[in-house]
Amino acid sequence: MRDFHLPGRSPVLAANGMCATSHPLAAKTAVEMLERGGNAMDAAIAAGVLLGICEPQMTGIGGDCFVLYTLPGSKDVHALNGSGRAPSGADAALLRQRGDTSVPLYSADAVTIPGAIDAFCHLSETAGTAGLDAVLAPAIRYADSGVPVAPRVAFDWARETEKLKGAARDHFLINGKPPQVGQNFRAPGQAEVLRRVAKDGRDAFYTGEIAEDMLRALKDQGGVHSAEDFAAVAATSATPIAGAYKGIDVVEHPPNGQGATALLMLNILDQFDIAGMDPLGAERIHIEAEAAKLAYDARNRFLADPDHTAKLDHMLSSDTAQRLAALIDPKRAMDAPAALSEQVHKDTIYITVVDKDGMAVSLIYSIFHGFGSGIASEKFGILLQNRGAGFTLEEGHANELKGGKRPMHTIIPGMIRENRKVIMPFGVMGGAYQPCGHARFASNLQDFGMDPQSAIDAPRAFSDQGVLKVERGYPDAVRAQLSDMGHKVEIPDAAIGGAQAILMRPDGILEGASDPRKDGCALGY
């Protein structure tokens, strides 16, 4: 139990249903959907799409999603890959000939075909009960009438504005400026898109006038995208991957997400007595940072489109973890791994919902960098992701940009099992930080006995491209110790990531936890 003398959050407890996410209106929308008889999938989609209006710098219908979910009465975890592909005409060789060494972030070359809408339509039909029109109604209403801009959203919005270009400035600025806290943001063009999708399904988005609007925006920026690329979008089912850590199993979405990185990192940490360390001490941060360097180096080498990832078993092997752990000097920092062309970002939303029947949904949804590519369609204001920057231009690499491939993705939903039963859907936002965040969350739970809210609240550190970012929640003495170990230590401008979780307790009560680093909350009924 937390110290009530100090600032903090109590867990949220409810018996019939729960949502935890990064904006209160989305949490409220999810719970209202549950109260009206919808299931966890209906609630997650309804609130997730709304988050594209509440947090448009983080996510939107021009982006991708990944989903883990369970069905009532079943222990099986299902995975759906809602990530889009590079246009068929894309080729790393063309960019290399042009002199590029990485995919330009804010260009049409970085825009992969958005996959989230197809995934949401598929999940609504196959796993939801309320119907697509009911599920999209809240987002349509708020897109038309507007949402007051929340404090963290305004902070991020102002930092990302320069990336918006052309029509995007008209749709995502107010009188040419980023909105202030409390200003009303409307997206009537997106409301019309969602109305058409609610009526006619995914084809309304991927064919006809809406697809043509996106295509015009891309072609104006030199894109090689085609109508056939949009029409061909299809979410795909996948088999989750999992790894054991001190009495629990952490379940991840398989590649092209980076969930395997989290499992490798946990396997490396398992070679050390983490529980014997100070949870807020320099020793733990150091070992975690070194494990992250090694796990992320493996990610950079191996993870790619599912059809091109050849060494997944190697990444998940305990032998691999043991060999890598032996490389760690407990007293001295190693060099950072070779950089990946995928650029660091922190812009993602995560939502989790559990309903009265025990159905659990773990959904993550993103446009990659803040405001994605900065390119928006003129008529409808659909902001397009720059997820193609997750490809490398290195010739022969598994993750090399090629037409029809999915790029390596940073966004990863998670679940925790105990005795083969899912007990907690969870997720950690923060771009590249996410595998480290999954590993730290699991370690906080199992090594230090923290409850989910405490595990989320605890301060964070992340070894990121040669810099060890250490939040202000740590004392200066810890930063000094880490510097003495050879780390280049900085306090990041913004808090590291965000997290949400719902514990399905043995007594039947749901315990929600939500990160104070964001504007959101856990809410139940």
C-alpha cells in the first residue's frame, strides 16, 4: 500500500469491467460501452479510435495497431497484426541511389499503408458484439464537437508542430498555432471518414474517395503508393510468443513487433540477482541498461517482417541470454549497440480493457513519430504515419525496405500469465523504450513485489543511443554512481514512456493501474 502522505495514485478497483488508458474521455467511453452491453473488444476499439482525436500527435486512423486478446472461457491468447506494408513500388535501392542512408522521416517514402482501420473492422466483426456503427459512434461525436486539449497532449503537441506540412497545418493547428491546454480540437473530416466506415466497413477507407484523398497527398510529396496498395490491406492473425520470468509468463506479439526484445532482455536479467539489489539503486539501473544494449543489438540485427525474421528462436533461447549476460561487466558500461536506421520516438497510445466475462484486450495503436510523417490528406485530414522509417536501407538486411514488406515496429502489447491463465493485460508506451519498459514492469512485480500501480509509478531509466536517460525520480547520487561506471547520464526533457495495466485478481475484482506520466486513468464499474 502506498504512503498516503505522499503524492500518488491508488489502484482502481471494480467488479464488472475496467479500462486503463492515457486519456480520461477514452476510459469513460470504454466503460460506457461495457455498461451498454458491449464486450472488451468493442470497448477497446471505441476508446482506441477516440484516442486519435484526444491525442492526435500520438495516433490516428492513418496508423497501425497490434492486438493481443483472450475470449471468454478460454486460456488462449490471440494476436492480430494490424500493421501496414510498404507500397509495392518502394525499394531501398532507389533511396540508396539518391544518396539516402536512412528512410527520410518526414517524407512520403516513410509512409506505409495504414493498417489499423482494417484491423478494427476485422476485430469488431469477429470478436466484438456491439457492431461497427455503435463502436465508432463516440469517436464520430467527439471528432465533430471537439475535445478540450489535455495538459500532456498540449505539451507534446507544441514540441512536434514543426513537422506538420501543407494540409496537415490546416487540420492540426488552430489559427496556425498548436492548441493550448483546454482549447477545443475538432476533426470534422475524420468524423465523416468514420461515418462512412461505420456504414460501409473497411472498403470505405481503402477504396473510393477516402483512399483517393490519401493517395493525392502522397503523390504530391513524391510517393509511389497506388490504389492497389490501399485496396490490398489485410490484418493477419499471428501466434503469440512468451517467456518465463520468476513465476510468470510474459506474452508478446511476434515480429514485426519488437516483443522478442523484451523476452530476451528478461532472460538476460534472469541471470542476475535483481531481487537482491536496491530497486532504486545504481546497480539495478546499470545491469538493466547493459541488458537493454545487448537485447536491442539483437533486435537491430534480426527483427523484421514476419516472413523475413529468421532467428526468432535464437533470440528467445536461454543459451543466447546466458552468453549475452556473460558479456556484462557489473561495474563498467559497455558501448552502445550499432544504431538502427529506425529513429527514436515516444508517440503511441495503449489501451487495455477487461469485461465482466473475463475477456481481456491489450491494444497498442500509433502513427510512429509525433504527428507521423507530417503529411495529411487535404479533404478529410487523415494524418499519415511514418512507420516506413522503421526499415533499414542496408542491402541484404532482413529489415531492408522493399515493396509489400512490413517494417520492424516498436509498438508491442503485452499480457502476463500465471499458471497458464492470463492475469494481466498491460502495455508500456514510449517507442524504443517499450521492451525495456516491459522488462522493468515484470521485474518490479516479481523481483520487488510491487503492485501494478506502484510498478508503473516507479522511476525509469533507459539506455538510448549511447545516453543513459535517468528520470528525475532518482536522486543525483544515483546519477553520479552511474557516471562513474562509464555511462553518459542525462535527465530527459520528458518523462520516459507511459503504462497501463489491469490485474484480474483471484477474488474476481479487477485492479486497474494508469501512469501519472500521461493524462489518463483507470476506470471501472
